[in-house]
Amino acid sequence: MSESTLSAGAEQFAQLPSGIRVCFRDHGSSTDPAILLVAGLGEDQTFWGDSFVEALVSRGYRVVTMDNRDVGQSSFATTPPPAIWRQALSRPRKDGYTLADMARDCVGVLDHLGIDRVHLVGRSMGGMIAQTVAATEPDRVLSLTSIYSTTGSTKVGQPAKSTIRILVLAPEARNRTDAVRAHLRITRHIAGTSYPMDDAAEAALAARGWDRSGGDPAAGVARQIQAIQLSGDRTAQLRRITVPTLVIHGDRDLMVAPSGGEATARAITSAQHVVIPGMGHHIPEELVDPVTRYISGHADRVGSGNPQVEIS
């Protein structure tokens, strides 16, 4: 393998000074500018989908994906997960980690790979983590793309009541079949109105996620929710972000209301805001091309010294 060519899809591990071990994959050429993809709540790195990663690689980017802590093959925390009542009342345990800790995991992966600066892309909770990196480590970030995410303010970006009912009433998945059923049910609900869900593809994704989990998925999700709650309203922090920022949101998002994207764009100076009609809290195959074109176009313009996004 030549120095400029990286094996796509091979799982690697970074042992960080914090003691966290992060599983990541490196795609594309080491000579190309790097994009780090940060996944959402309970999602391992494979949830981005092969076509999404390949689209960015084909446009001239080195793409790094990673399992956040408490999901996939990365370290699972040893602290107890918060009880359901704590999650419902936003009363997190004090011994949990925060989004800032998860942001440091991202920087640790960059350090491990010797990547000085990166184009950051995060979705949902991953958007919150990417925002945190951009706010606290601006010298490491070339650009930020925040996809269907929010600021942490309880006044914006809240899930619909119908979504909350599904999440609260869903039984804990105890096997792969349960996990697939739960994923299909919630994804079908939040996927939006214009892009029908591919049941077979989503079932395969959920099954792979269950098989890759190195710990208790339910406990991991609970601790990740707690990290969001412990981090609180980050609007003031977002106002410190100076890197060129693109905010992407669908207008039919029942998981993170579109007001979350609006608030994110307002908080970050000169952020560009793209609203995709009919899109929910999901990136189906039909949206892979337009979404990756927005991301690569944003990164291209930053690289050329013109961060203004062309919105069509």
C-alpha cells in the first residue's frame, strides 16, 4: 500500500490519554484534505452508510469515521447509566461524561492520525459534538457542517410528542431482532414525508450496529443522552465559533425540530442555513448526493478562500 493510499473500511483503534479507546476507519488518500464524520445518538460509524462516505471520497476528500464512546467498538463507560426518570426529568447523574469529553475524543483521533486541521461534519448529537470541537479547538477545524442538530436550549429543537411517546414506550432491545424492530419503528416515524424509508437497508444497518456493539447498547444510549443533558444550553459557546459553518436541516424533522437548526444558524456568526424540503431526521439514499454535495461544496469553498455556500 502506497503512503498516499489508505485502505477503506479497515477498523483501527486509537488509545487516547484519557483511557478511552476509539474505533475508527480511514477512507481515501492521505494527501487529500480530511473530513471527520461524527455520528448521532446511539449510532456507530457504519450508520453514515457506504455510499455517503464514498461520495465524499470521490470528490477528493479523505474521510475518517469513528465510533463515539459508548457505541460500536469504542470504549463503553463503566459508570451506571441514568435511570429513566432522570432522563425524563433532565436530572443527570453527576458522574457522567459530557459533550466536551466526546469532543476531546474526536481531537484525540485527529492527533492519533497526525491530522492538524479537519473539516468537521456531525449529525444530531454528532452535530453537537462537532459544534463543541469548533468552539473549543478552532485551530483544529477548517469548517463545520452541522446536520439536523441543535443548541441544547430547551426552547428549540425539541422532539415531537409523538416521537417522545414512541421512545418512552419502546421496550429495551435484548437481541438483534428487537433492535431491528425498534430502529425501523422510530426511523419510519422520523424519516420525513418526501423520502420513503428503505426497510431492507435500514434493517441491515440496525442488525450490523447490534452485531458491532462491544457493550450494552441501551446503557450506552442512556449515558449519551446524559452527556447532552449535562452539557445544557450551549448557545453562548456556539457564539464563539468563528470557523465557516453550514447548517443543514429538514423541514419535517420530528426528532430535532427545525427550530434547532434555525437557532444554531443564528448563534454562529455568518453561518449558512440550508433547509431541505420533506427531509426528516434521516439521510436516505435519495438525499446522499445533495447532502454530500452541500458538504463538499462548503469544504471546497473554504479551501479556496471563499466559504460562501451556493444554495440551489
